[in-house]
Amino acid sequence: MPCRDNYPDPSIEQRRANEIAQHAEYFAEQVDLEPPQYVRVAAEQPFTNTSPDRLANYLCKLIRANEDVLRSLPEDEDCLKLKLWWIIHKEQDRIKERADAEQLRKQLLFETAIDKLTDEEIAVVRELI
């Protein structure tokens, strides 16, 4: 069988999952933990089917429980990549939390406004919406 060079590349999601799994495997090693099987498999296989969200959730919990260890690691290439991922991840979490809080605020405002309306006014609003 002849050699080929036209194999598909991993998707963006698969590359993200693989990268997060590698970070998780690296950091678990730093805190003397054995990462779960799905993390090890995703770190080894570029065509992983493991969700990047699942991997990020695991890594986020691991770092939050051991953030002092992350700060004290020697700054080699793997550590710097992990720290960069962590900074970006925390910022994305902050943005999501703000958006969720704003959505909740708007929902409460809406409910408060609706509570002030009579049944007839609510019926008219429903007709117009």
C-alpha cells in the first residue's frame, strides 16, 4: 500500500480538547495525581471525541484546588502555556458570569414589570408580542 499524505487534520474542537488534556495531564503530574482515563486518552490522541468542555471543567477544578502549586511552578514552556490557558479561561468565566448576571437582572426586571400589570394589560401585551 503506498504512503499517503492526504489524511484529514483534527478539527478545531479536537485540537482544543487535545491541548486542554495535555495541560491537565501535565498539571495533574505536578500535584501528584493520576489524571482520569479520558484525560490521558485525549492527551495522546489528536482525533479525540472527548468534549473540550469536559476537559476544561476537569482542569479548572484541578487548578482551583491547587492554584498555589500553579503559581510556584518553574516557568518552563509547558507551565507558561498552562498559565496562559488559565488566564484566558478565568477571563472567559468572568465574562460568562457577567452575562449570566445581566440576563438574570433583565429577567427579574421583566417579572417585576409584569407583576404590576392587570390581566387585561397582560393580554394586550401578549397580542402585540
